[in-house]
Amino acid sequence: MFILSICSAVAIAFIYIKLATPIYEASTSILIDSSGRNRVLGDSKYVEGGVSLIEMEKNLYNEIGIIKSFSIVRQTVEELGFDVSYYAGNWLKKREHYGYFPFEVTLTKTEPQLYGIPFEVSILSQDKYKLTVEGDKFSVANPATGTTREVNKDFSFSKEYNFGEQVSNDHFTFILKRPAYNISVQDFEGDKLSFYINSLDAIANNYLNKLEVNNIDLQASIFKIVSSGPVVEKEIDFLQKLTENYVQNELASRSKIASTKESFIQNQLRIASDSLTKFELKLETFKKDKSAINLGATATNAMSQTSNLLSEKSKIELDINYYNSLIKEIQANRNSEDFVMATAVGIEDPLINENILELKRLYTERSRKKFFVTSSNQEMSILNKQINESTELLLNNLRNAIKSSEYALQRANSRLSNFSGVMSSLPTRENQLLNIQRQSTLYENMFNYLSQELAKAGIARSESTSDTRVLDEARMMGKEPIAPQKMLLIALAMTFGILVPLAWIVVFSPKDTIENVEQIIQHTEIPVIASIVRYDTQKRAHSDVALWTFKESFRDLITNLKLINSVGKGVIGITSITPGEGKSYTTINLGITLAESGKRTLIIDVDLRKPSLVKDFRKVEGKGLSNYLRGDINSSKDIIYPHEKLANLSFIPTSVMQGNVHESLSGPKLKLLIEELKDNYDYIILDTPAAGLVSDFLLLGDFIDINLFVIRRKIAKIRFLDDIEKLIPQRKHKKNFIVFNDALKKNHKYGYEQKYGHNRDSQLVNKSLSV
């Protein structure tokens, strides 16, 4: 059985390995300059005093998100033409091809296309082919509306075309042509050729699910990018194009920022240049016409102070506008998970700079922790709280900075008013000349400043290079496919081949389940006092013989009890290891048999957790054992009930007891009750809880003269016998025996098909006592 199972499993594994599509893994690695020196536009190592347009430092975890973003992956698969995939093979095995195929498909992007079913191509000649499309469930995408609809109906299409001819249908439009390179016909001989049109969104999602981007170490900025698929060349091309797009997108973003800055500066230069030319011409004309060559010292000083104050005022207003823009940006994005703190360049307040740096550090820490802990994690909650507190502190500092700047602006305006008063007191000609010179100087300074900034931006653009460098070009990892893993599959097949028959032995083998009395005798020294024959109350055929055989086995039990207990009276405890072995059933029928033999018999249900002596205790008028033990009833007579048909048989029922069962069973009240009842009855039979579930049975050991352990065929396990031996009290006067329940007639001495004699047995066999 083991050999057959192992051989079958290994054979299946070999067939799977032969037919399964191999999966290859390709990888590339890139180095990211986390300091971001090359990302700074306007801050040149050759020109001092530039202003950064974007953040200096890269967040490496954000870069992982950029590389794995849907937009860049979709851009990559679209540029590589992955929306069409080619296959060759037969019904048993079909393999995808890439870069080398007998034909190429060019889709018409503006027309609807059909997804989900193959387009089968049969090449008829060098110039002609036959196209066949059949299916009953597919999707049709309409680029005009940007929607995709599902179609569930039979579709069949077959037609011959020339290579290069446009194929048009309501569901698809494309051109199928011969490739520009040479194809060997023998490479595809005997294969069915087909192609699929794929949704670019679906292809991009597929790559997102299998794309892995990880830094090789927490302290390193080197990332390994891994992708896997059935065609390794396709995965290599994808990784190469992905890294290329990542680098180009970064450079394009910087170039756009630089272009925007240069356009703004050039526009401002034109305005400043025109204004400067205008006022220089005006100044020259005024000096000629008015003969105003020299100004007095007072006018010269007033003009100089006014120019300085105007420059100071412009800077203060710029600071106020920048602080306000920062406040608006922070308030609008502070709850965003991906919000990145704005740059601190240009802010001279050291307190605000410190706040911004701390907030950047907290945002970076949160981005890092998102890869390791959930949003509800305690560490993440503490970090979010720190971010909120730092944000509020920064906002307060920015508001205070605005107030300080507004006070400084008021002082500058006040001083400008004073100098305006001084200049208004000058002679009219000198005042006019002073105003013209002031405007000319202002535009001259602005022109010089903008010219410097334009030069800085140009130098920074020429210096701008990518922060990312490809360390390892995309290539196949290893020499073999990563799936299917042959050795692993064979090992798993052999393990499975061993486990299947082993599980069958464990589940279905009869050796662990007791089937006959001989197994009991072989595995324990506890004697078997009797075997109770199986009796089916639902079976009507030969019911009188079956009943007689059943009752005869109980008579055999009480006969053996007399042999081991010559006194003819005592307390009998009946239990089992697990429920369902017939403990209560044996108790009731043993009591009936003893009562029929003339013995005054009392059955007590001491299972205070799950009573089963009386099927429905509510029908019994009065109380039971649990009430007596709680002290609700003082007289034992109030809890004893006579049997309806047997005068010698009585019973004490119980109900589920609330509270400490151990304390009630081990207390003196139960012991005194049994001692009192011994005077009135020959046999007291205790129906106890299953000994394998609770320890209540052990508390009754002092009351019991004979222990009967019920073992039921096909229910009890051989290991139960060891459990019984561990439960047996060690005292010498205790007697312990096994009752084998549900025994087959063919293995029993009462196995003949008719009664011995003509006596009749009344049917008093019950699963619960009559109430």
C-alpha cells in the first residue's frame, strides 16, 4: 500500500513537472543617491546663494512606492506592447512566446478591442492566413467612452486575410503582419498559433502583484527589483524599461521645474528691462531739460535710505506671503498619509527651521514604520500623536513669525513716510530728479538680481543628473526556473505518498478501537465481569429472542457479582472514560435485573453536571439529589421515587447543580445519605460522570464497594484501558471490573437463534427510567 501510494504520487509529480509552465525570475539593482544633490535646481556648487525648488533629501520608502506605482508600471507595459501576448502549442501544453513569432499584431487604439478569448491563426501561405475566434464569455473595451463591458453569449468568427490587411469587426480592429526578422518555420511546426489581446490595466495589476522592490539592507540605499514570469526575456525587458522610466520621469519632473523657473525669471527680466530703459531715458531727458546734474547731500541720503527701506519692505512682504502659504499647505494636507513637509530653504527663523526638520524626521519615521506595523499599532499611534503636536507647534511659530514680520513692516512703512516727508521738503526740481533716480536704481537692482538667478538656474540645469544609477542590468536569476521546483515537488510527492496510507491506518485501522473482549484481556489485567449483548430496540425481527439474549447477559452480570460479593449487597459505581459508551444504559438495566431477581435496588444519579438517569426531570414531582445536597430538603424520603412497574426498584434523580460540584460530592452529607440508605436496600447503584472528562468519580471512591467500567465496542480505544488503570483506587478492598458493552452475538456465549426453554421475558429495557 505504501509503495503503490508513493509511486503514484511521484508519477503525478513528474507529469505535473513535464506539463507545468516554467516560471523564471529576473532581477536588477539600482543605487539611489539619498542625499539628492543632483535634485537641487538653482543651488549650484559653482554659484553661491541659490534657492532649492524641491526637497534635498529623498525618502527611500517613498521611492519604493514610486517604482511600484500603478502609473509607472502601466506606462512600462504600454510602451513594451504587452497588450498583445502570443502563444504556440497544443491542447496539452501551450507556451507563451516573446520577441520571436511568425506574425505581429498592431492594435488600432481608437477602436474597441476584445479581451478574454484567443485569436487562433492558421498560416495558409506566405501572404495569407485564416483568423478564427470562438467563445461564450469575454470583455469588450471601448476607448471612446473609456468603459469595458462583459459579454456572455456565443461568439464565432472565421475569415481569411492577407498579411498587412486591416481586420475590422464590431468587437476588434487590428493589423496582422509578418515580422521584420526572419522566422524558421520548423520552430513552430505542428503547433497551433494564437494570440490574446489584454487589458493594459489588468496586465499592470498583474505586474504590481508579483513585482518586488526591497533595499538590500536597512542602512543601504541599494534596491533590488525582482519580477517573475514564464518568459524570462519579457521580464528582463520589463525591468529595464521600468528603471529607465523611473529615471526619466524623475529627470523630466526636474526639467519641468527648471523650465517653469526660467520662464518666470525671463518674463520678469523683460518687464524689468523695459522699465529700466524707460526710466534711464527719462532721467537723461530730465537732466538735459532741467540742467539738474548734482543733488544736495540731503536728497542723496534720502534717496539711498528710501531704496534700502523699499528692499527691506519687499523682503518682509515676501516672508509674510511665504509663511501664509506654508500655513495653508500644512492645514490642507496635515491629515494625508503621504504628505511630505515643505522645504525650509529661505526661512531665517532658527526655531521654525528646527520645527520643520523635526517634523520631516517624524514623517520619515512614519513612512518607514508603515512597512513593518499596522496603522492601529501602539507605536504608530504614538508617532501620529507626536506629528500632530509638532504640526501645531510649527503652525503657532509660523503665526508668531507673521506677527513679528507685520510689526517690522509697520516700522519700515513709518520710516518710509519720514523720508517721504524729507524729500517733499526739497525743491521741486530736486524732488523730481530724486524720484526718477530712485525708480531707475530699483529696476537696475532687480534686473541684476534676476540675471544672476537666471544664470544659476541654467548652470543647475546643465549639472542636473539622475540620482539613480543601475548597478546590475536586468538578467535572469539562477540557471533554472524557480517553478516548478522539481526536487521539492518530488519530496512533497513522496511525503504525501507516505502520509496517505498512514492517515488511512490512523483513521480506519481497527487496531486502536476495541472490537472484541479478547483485545481487553490482552491489554489490561482488570477482569471482564460480563459482556452485554447488542440489542437494537428499533429492530422488530426476532425481537423476543434478541430481548431474551440481552437480558440473559445482564443475568450473567449479576451472577458474577454474587460470586465476587458473597454478602449479596453493597454499593456499585458505574462509569466510563467518555460519554456514549452506555454507562447510564448499563446502570438502568442492571438495576432492573437486580430488582427482578428479588433484590431491593436503588439507583442514584450522581452526575450533577449532565444528568441522564431520567430523560425529563421536570416530569418528576418533587426534588432530587442536588436539592438534598444544597439543603433544600432534609429527609431522604422526599427524593426517592419508586419504579412504576417494579416494586423492588427505586431511584433518586438529580438536576444540574449550580455552584461547586466538588464540594457537594466530597462533603459529609452524601456519605451520610448512602450510609442511611444501605439499611433499606440490598444494592445501591451510582450512575457517575464519565471519568475521562471530570474528576467527580474519584470523590466517590470511599462509598463504592465495586467499580464497574463500561467499555463499548467501536467506541472505546485501547488506550482507554491504560486510563482506567490509572484511575483505579489503590486500596486492597476495592474491586474493579470491566463490563464489555454492545458485544456481537456471534462472539457471545448466548449466540444461538432461539431461547432455551419457553419462559417469556417482559420488555423492561430502557435508556431512561420510567417517570
